[in-house]
Amino acid sequence: MNTGPIFIRGLSRSGGTLIVTLLDAHPDVAMSYELYPRLLDCGADGDAVLERSAVAIAQQGALSKDLDLPRDLRTFINRCIRGGIKPVDFAALVRSHQSNGYSFATDEGRYRFIEICCVAKQRAEGKKRWGLKCNNQYEQYLEFWPDAKFIDIVRDARDVVASQQVTGAFNKDIDEATTGWVRTHSHFLELVRSIPNQAYMLFYERLVADAAGETAKLCEFLDLPFEPAMLEYYKRDLTIYRASHLSMNRISRPIDASQVGRWKTILQHDDIARIDAIAGGLMATLGYQGDDDADRSERNSNHPTGTTEERTRPESFQATFREYLKGLLRRR
């Protein structure tokens, strides 16, 4: 069995939290949430900042609102809480990490601390493997964990942008949000081409249409036995349910397809045209139909065409992706 860490990538409002929660319900996997290295970067005096913070938290026995902490560090600690790590445990982990000679001023120190937090949850739950959401610095993750496996959750760009328009405090600029979608998945496509056995694209539309089938395929990629109980994650006492999360409503019920195609009632015609102008090439490469095709075919339930294997195999999209990049350069 592969025991390497599992990293989940995907643009916000794509279903990443759902995937993390699904995997966290697996008896062998302990998943944490958005523990990004940049949140631990407190500048040149980062070690002193973390040490002071750890002492203050230990003294208070909690993460109080009046505790003077850098905003990003407070965010990191709150996300640790989603993983079941109490503030006092976080403080103890910081002191242990520093006593072992690691510095929060270095990439290694920050990445290794994230590992320590995830392993703490893994051990507390008696599981064999850990994972979490990651950023797109795949090279750095591979430097520290060469046997890691990466999953990119892909959702129709129009639904992602539409969801960001009406949920939370996300970027409301159509062009910038769509460019982020293109950047996220283009970068992951490059990862698939370089390490196809360690990188997997999971399509949201197919997951909600066939939750058991797509989850079984995901488990096969991760060298995990498929456990049907994963699909009843919402009945489990997972750590995410003891904290707060923007997606709490969605992950507190079974998987369903109710959110597919929301863009049709949220986005304006000009918005759709802008998304198509920026992301149309990549959307077509990934199997998503354009708006005109959607009207003619009712978007085939909004599911990407082709099998998951066909769409994620490097040779199947290599030529089309190259043409897409050429078109991108021509537009510049």
C-alpha cells in the first residue's frame, strides 16, 4: 500500500472540500484542510513570532480573539482546529518543531511543520496515511514528499465563477477569476504530463453523477480499497463538523447534482462571453461544451465528454493542450 501523502488542488468553489471530506471518511486516511505554507511565513523574525504565539496560547489555553497574532497565522491555527488540533496542541507542536532545529523562516521548516500537524491528526485517529489541500507549488511538495499523489478537482469554469460571485468573500472580477481557473488547471495538466502516475484529474460533474463509481476510481489511483461508507461522510463525526467552513452546508448532506449548471441562472450573457473568451480553449480540451453547444444538446447533463481515463491520460490531451497554449500566446 502506498503511504505517501495525498494533496488536493482545485480552484475555490470547485468541490475541493467535498473531496477532502470524502477521503477523511476513509478508515485509512486522515485529511486536513487549507494548511498553506505561506500562512506560516511571518517574515525574518518568524521564529520569534511563532515562539511568542505558542507561549501566549499555552498560557491562555485557547485561541482568544484578543490575542495579538499575525492574521495569516491566526488563519492557519483556525484551520488546524478543523483538523482536530486544539490551540494548546498547536503551541506544543511549535515548541517541539523549534527544539528539533527547524526554522519557520525557511521553506523546509514551514512544510515540515505542516506535515507534523497532519501526522498529529493521523495518529490521533489511528490511521495510516495523511493528506490535505495544497497550493500549486508542486515542485516543492515533491521535493519533500517524492511519493506524494496529487488530485485536481475540476469543475465547469462557469459554475466556479458563478459560485464565487454569490458565495463568500471571493474575487468578483470575472476576468481575474476565470484566468485563475485557467492557470490552476493548466499548471496541473503540466504535472499530469510529467508524473502521470502521481497526478489525477477528478471532474466534479462526473462525481456528482456517479459518486460511488468515481470515488472507487479515485481510491484505485490512491492505492486505497474503496469503502462505500465514504459516501456517508455526512453521518460521521469528522473533525470538520466540529469547526466552521464556508462549505459546511454542502458537506453536511449526501452528494447530489443540484449545483451543476447554476451559472445559467447567475451569470449574465456578457459574463459568459468573457469566460468563454478566456477559458474556452481549455474548457474544450477538458471536455466542456460551449454555450451554443449546450443550448443544442442540453449540455448532456453538464458532464464532460469522454471517460476519466481518456481525459487524464497525457497523450490524449497533449496535442490539444499545445494548440491551446499557442492560441494563448497569439492572443498576447
